[in-house]
Amino acid sequence: MDKPTITPPRRIVTGHNEQGRSFILHDGPAPTCLQPDHAPNVMMCDLWEIPTFPPDNTGSKDNSLRPVKLSPPTNGAIFRVVEFPPDGERNWAGSKQVFAQYGEPHALSTKEERHPGFHKTPSVDFAVCLQGEIWALMEEGETRMLPGDTLVQRGTNHAWANRGDKPARVAFIMIGAPEV
């Protein structure tokens, strides 16, 4: 399957110059994006990573310039945007390989689920639907999210289903938490 062209989100990062004055440090396409080999029409872009708390706003180090990994650092956070193609266009047979490329094959559910994308991360995730529509599926229940809708995912086994015919974009702020 050829990798389709998916435009990364624009990422603007501020900083402090040598005189301590604020300025725009970065302004351009998100530099750390992954289109998995077995699901090239999915794109995960990490916009920023906080490796530990409290965050350090000194210097200009960009902690997001590393391989994309599904979960945030144990005591840190990730800000990311994911583009989900319609479910009918996904290569669900390659899910194991996709989660392996995310660095976490163990996150994919091994139980027989009603959707092949069920997974679990040790995190609290704040999700905001930016574009399209996405369904948040739990083991019991589901809800449709439209642009502007938010969801707090608290370490649950869950899946994201795009039942529409256009891609959906969702922003996530993922904070590392003990596994439930």
C-alpha cells in the first residue's frame, strides 16, 4: 500500500531569546510524524513531549524529536494529533505490526473485541475532536465525537472508530499514569 500524502498539522513553539524576551522558536509542519508501514493512511504527529514534571521551559531543546511511541513517558506528557481514516480504508489485519511500530505491541487488546483497534495505555488522555467525526468505543458503550467535543480517557481499554467517509483529526494530551 502506497503512503498517501497527509499534511502534518502546523506546530508553533515559543521560546526565550538570550535577552529573556519571548519569540517564535518554531513555526512549520510538525517534524515528528509517523505513518505506520501497515497503516499508511493513519498519521500520528507528536507536537511536544514533556519527559518529566515539572516541565522545564529554559533552553530550546525539542523533546519531541525522537521516534514516535504510543504512550507518554511514565512521569511525563505528550501533545499529539492523530489522523484517522475511515474504518473501511484501514488495514486492520496489520494492527499487530502497527502497534509494534508504535513501540508497544502489548498495548493492543488480545481479547476478542467488537473493534480491532482496542488498546490500553498507562495514561490519562485529554482528546479533542478537531475535524470530522470519531466514535470513542469502550468495552461497554460508545459515543460519537464531533469537532469541539472533548473526552477524558482514564487508562481504559478503548478504540477509535471512524464510521464516516472522511478522515478525522483528534488532538490528544497524554499524561503518564500508573496502569489500571
